[in-house]
Amino acid sequence: VLVLILVVLSSYGEMAIPQYTGRMADWIISEEAPDAFTQAITMMTLMTMASAVLEFVCDLMYNITMSLIHTSVQGAVFQAVLKQEIAFFDATPTGELVSRITTDTNDVSEALSEKLSLVMWYTARFGFLFYFMMSQSWKMTLLTCMGLPIIWVIPELTGHFHQTIAVKVQESLAKANQVATETFSCMKTVRSFANEDGETEKYRKCMEDTYSLNKKEAVAYAASTCANSMTTLALKVCILYYGGTLVTRGSVSSGDLVSFVLYELQFASAVEAVMRYYPEVKKAIGASEKIFEYLDRKPKIPPSGSLAPENLSGHIRFKNVRFSYSGKTEENNLVLKDVSLEVKPGQITALVGLNRSGKTTCVKLLERFYQPQAGEILLDGEPLLSYKDQFLRQKIAVVSQDCVLFARSVRENIKYGCEGASDKEMYQAAEQASAHKFISELSKGYGTDAGEKGGQVSGGQKQRIAIARALIKKPKILILDNATSDLDTENEYQVHEALTKLAKSCSVLMISNKMSIVEKANHIIVLNNGAVTEEGSHEELMKKSGHYAEMVKKQETGFNRPREEGGAEQ
């Protein structure tokens, strides 16, 4: 509101120059009232200076306010995206998300901080100019207004086209950003397949599409600008001709004509400026559509529960759980089919099965990333949905095979989510994960940067840091999804020994393709095609000679075959 008031006052101050210029023209012609001439010069100077000061204050306040709004909007979009369900991230490319949060918000901010301020400024001037023009000559004002519809209609038509193209440009940029993000994040794979040229060509095609849309956008903008200039020029010529005839008839004085022409020039400039910057604001509206789509989008996840008990044992039960990622309940779409299983506290429970049998899906359901279409999951006898989200995140720790480290120090990675943990607790967690020794030998110890996605450490080291990050939380439920796949035998043994001790105070759910690790679990559950087919201890399952025994036999045969073939060759 204050900015609008300052805009109005500053615009009013600028009206002094044409008004007093016209009066001076009459005084010069009549060669009278020298004191009035001096007074007019003084008033022009004072009002112009006041207008300049007000304009400075107005611009300063406006730009500071818009910078704050930009920061707030960008933060709000980022927060809104983070609150979406996991399925949203599965369906939306990372490059598109980054483009919306950065590129789109920057474009909108630039348009609002620069273009919208100019539209406001010239709109205020338009109002004052119209008033003073009417006071000089209503006939010439009427002639001026007759040309306004033409000046207004053309930019409105081109502005709508401009807005449509702007949306397509932003979508095209998002696709290009996705290609770049995907390429850089998979750089090792790209280099391994020597496909740099292929990725470059793919990115080039995306940029060509963007360039093609930019050309259309440029044509729309140029056409609008040219049409505005031509119509305003024609209007100026008509005003001068008609005003001259009014002076010769004595209807208006020469000074009034001078004032009116100066007003009209500013009036035409104001209209032209509004029409020129209006499409830019329309473009910003087009770019903001996706931003507000994210801000207005409600996560498709159930509301957080209210349970947060002080004591949690970690007793998990799946009861006839049916689930499909597509949401369809037909049998051929189900990933889990009436799965019932139990993970008891104080034990290590192993979940085994072939690929795509539903093991990792069970983990995702436990983390509440997705919701089952039927059945229920109980934690200590209560539905999982009844617990607070934040409480579950604190009590459940998951380490996956493709664990991710952030481009931060090892210390920050281990303490991620537990920034209040002491260094002593960090060292203890690292010791349990068999990571303390190698971390201490790094160039800067725990202060060493892990690199983007942990690229500065090996796969096995990355997994041990991730295990330490899980253990520092002191979880009541620890889930290891092939979390030791990259560890050597010695480190894997040390980690398993630590987990055996840890299992006394929590529930451990282990998913592993290494049967030598699985056989040490207290309880083993076998999944096949999304259903539980067997469960029991290693010895019990081997006696059944079912799926589990078959997997153990195949793995042992697979390990021994190379030696047999090698011996035959010798």
C-alpha cells in the first residue's frame, strides 16, 4: 500500500513540467508577468526534485519487498515439493523439479520485480495524464482516446499468444534440465559406454526445441512492440494537426497546445509502456502456473497419526497385505499378495526371495512411502497409520544397497538427521559399522568431504558410513536392504557381529542375496511372486527342500562352478 501511495505521489510530481512549460510559452509570447515566469521555474524544479526522491524511495522499497517475496516463494515451493508422496517423485523427473524451483521462480521474480513495477508506475502516470489532458482540451483528449482501443487490442491478442508460448518454453527447459541432471548423475555409466556424443546430441535436440519456441516467442513480442509503435506514431501526427487547427481558431492557446502535446507524448509513452510490459507480466503468469500447481498440490498420503509412545518394542506384523504401485487391485498387478509376516523384537529376521518378489516393497510400506490397497501393518499391535510420521522416522532406520551420501563431510553424513548427537556417539556408531578405522585414515578424518552422492569413497566405505548413519539414531527397527553387498568378508563379519548385539534391543529386518549371511538370522521368511511361501530357521527350511533350499543350493553351485571349471582346464 505504501509503495502504491509513493507511486501516485511521484507520478503527480512529474505532471508539473508540462503544465508550467505551457504557461511559460504563453508568458513568453505575451511578454508579460516576469515574476510568474520565475515562480513557474521554481515550482517545476521543486516538484521534479520531490518526484525524483519519491521515485527512489518507491523503487527501493519495492525491490526489497519483491526480493523477500522471491525468497519466500522459492522456499515455499521447495518445502511443498518435499512434502509430496514418494510416488510423486517416482513420476516426476528430477530436472523438472529443479527447473520449477529455480528457473521458473527466478523468471517470475524478475518479471514481478521489474516489469510489474513499471506497469504500476505507468498506470499511475496514465491516470494523471488523462486528467490534465482533459483540463487542457476535451476535444483533443477525445481524439487521443479514439486511438486507444487499437493500442490496447493488439497487445492483448499477442499477450495471450505470448503467455501460451511461455508455458511451452518453460516445459522445454525443464526437459533439457532433466537430460543434463540425469547425464551428470550417471556420468560413470555414460563414460563406461562412451556415450558422451549420444547424450550431447540428446541435449542438443532439447535445446533446439527450446530455441524454436523462443523464436516464436520473439516474433510475438516483436509484433506487439512494432504494432504499438506504429499506432502511437499515427496518433501523435493526428493530435498535432488537429491541435494546430484549434489554435488558429482560438479555441485553445499556444501554451495549452504545448502542454497538451507534452502530456500526450507522455500519455502515449505510458500506454505503450503498459502494453509493452503487460505481455511480460502475462509471461510470468504462464511461468507461475507450474509453481502454483506445486504449491496447491496436496500430498496423496494419509494424515499423520497421533501415537508417539515413550517405549516401543518394534514388533511388526503384516496381516493379509495386498499392494500394487499402480493402485490397481487385479491379481496380475499386485506386487504383494495377501502377505502375512512377523518381525519380532530381539531377533534378526531375514527376508529372502528372487528379484521382484516384493522384498523391497515390504520395506517401503514399513516406511509409509506407500499405502497397501488391502490388509494392514501393525507396530506393537497398533496400525502403522496411527503413529506420528516424525516419530516413525526417528524409530525406523533403513540402509539400502544403493545408499546415498550427501556432498558434505563424513561427520555431517553420519549425523544426518541427528545433528544433536555427540562425537562420542558418532565414533561408537562408526565402530559398530566397521567404519571408524578407514574414516580416521582419510585425509581430513571425519571432516573429509564425501563428494556428490559419496563419489569420493568406495562402494563398501559408502555402505559402512550409511550403516553408521542408521546406528547413530539408536533405532527400534533397523532394516538392511542388501546393505552389506559391497563389503568384504572381514568387514561383513564385523558388521554382523555388531548387529547381533544390537538385535537384543531392537528388531532387525535383513534383506540379502548372500545365503551365508541369511542363514545366521533367527527367523527367515521366503517371498516368491509377492507371497510368503516358507518361513522358519535355516535348518528348518533346509529340511523342507522348498524354495529356500533351492536358492541355497543354486548359490553354492554357482560359487563352486568356476573352481570346477578351472580345475578341469588345468
